[in-house]
Amino acid sequence: MSPRPEGLVPNPRRQALEQALIEVKSRVAILEAALDPPHGQFTGQAVWVGPTARRFAEDLTARRVRLRKAAQALVTALEEELHSVPAQVTPSARQD
């Protein structure tokens, strides 16, 4: 364990953000995969054909892409916030 600079303590906000990031990443993995089964089933075999079916497939694919981008945006925003928070603070800052 490395010695701490004099008078500094672990930043509880950073610790909370680190825990939140772990939780969000695990839930994002679930979100990102949420549309995979119907997408794979629908695009993997001819379960429905015709112009309406093509529009549906395009919409399903677009929604899957948007869901994944939105989920990744959450992770990115949380990571950016985490990187902006110092790892250690003074004891008085810790109580704010």
C-alpha cells in the first residue's frame, strides 16, 4: 500500500462513483443484449417477409443500435465524471 500524502483521505465521492460505474457497466451489458434475441431470430431466418417486414427489421435494427449507443453514453458520462474527481481529499472536504 502506498503512503498517503499528509492529511489526505480517500474521496468518498470518487468511491461512490467507482461503485456506481461497476453497477452501471453490469446493467449496460444486460441492456446492450436486450434486443439481441429478437433481432437474431428476426434477421436470421424468414419469419416474416414483405415490405412491412423489411421496415420492421430496419426499425428493430435501428432501435438496437440506439439502445447500445445510449447505454454506452451512460458509461462514458460516468467515466468522465469519475476522472474529474480527485482520488484523495482533505478530511474537511470529505465531510461536504
